[in-house]
Amino acid sequence: MPRTTTAPTESTTAGRRTGSQTAADPALLSRAMKAPALLDAADRLAERARKESWTHAEYLVACLQREVSARESHGGEARVRAARFPAIKTIEELDVTHLRGPAPW
């Protein structure tokens, strides 16, 4: 049985989006998800995915990995800022000459 094609009607084209609407979606959705690293990495990773013929799943995993690593690296900084410590000190900066009592090592 031969297939017949019909011209697109208003109901079939209503679900389609223009290029500018589609381009705005990642920005809107990444802000809604509070995932700024995802938006920053998406374009660069999309170009790389095209060049290396990644699957959609591989592209998605790469984007999510960027967001997770950004959250892990910035998470500690945000907690320190939220704690409002007067100064950030690290163990490397510790001056053992000022410690009282016997040295633990």
C-alpha cells in the first residue's frame, strides 16, 4: 500500500521549536537546575561529541561529570563561606612552635 504524505498542519507544527527557542532551553534549564557548570561545558562538549561521534548517552555522561566535579570542587568553598570563619587556615600553615603541651608526633 503506497504511503501518502500530507502537508504539515497547524497541530503538527505547533510542537516544533525554532532555533532560538531551542538554544535558550539549555540556559533556562541549567539555571532552574542550579547547574552552571553544565551550561558552560555543554557547547564545548557538544562540539567534541560531534567530532568524535559520541552517542547521546556518552555526551550526557560527560556533561554530568563536569557538573559533579565542579560541585565537588566548589562545595567545600561554599561551606567555608557559609560558616563565616574569620580566616581560612590549612594544615600546611600550622606553626608547631606555638602549640602547647607535648607534640603528638
